[in-house]
Amino acid sequence: METYYRPFTFLGLLLIASGVILVLLPVVARHIPSIEKVPWIILWVYKGDGFYFATSPLLIILSVLSLVLHVLGRGR
């Protein structure tokens, strides 16, 4: 049986794993104050009134780029 991975399947799994990590980051940010030393392009954490929000600008940029390339690729 031949095993192969389609590029978008791999990218999808990678984005799902990244999403799970990002969902857990606010919980980790509450307990580890040194997480704020990570460069902002990799991890951005917002704290306000007991609310924690963490995201990755780099991941968002890569996701948008991937989506644009996918949409443009279907146009051919």
C-alpha cells in the first residue's frame, strides 16, 4: 500500500495542531509570566480584566497567504 500526503492535507493538520496550541496558550500565559518575552510576531498576548487572549500574527499571515495561493491556484 502506497502512502502519500497531499500538501493541503498536511497544511490542514499543521494548522489544526497550531490552533490547539493557540487555544491552550492563554491558560499557559496565566501561569508562566516569562511567556511575554517571546517575540510579538510569534506570539501576541493581551491581558485585561481577567481576560487573556493569545494569538500568533505569523500564523495568521501564513494562513492568509496559504488561502490566497489556494484560491489563485484554482483559477487556472
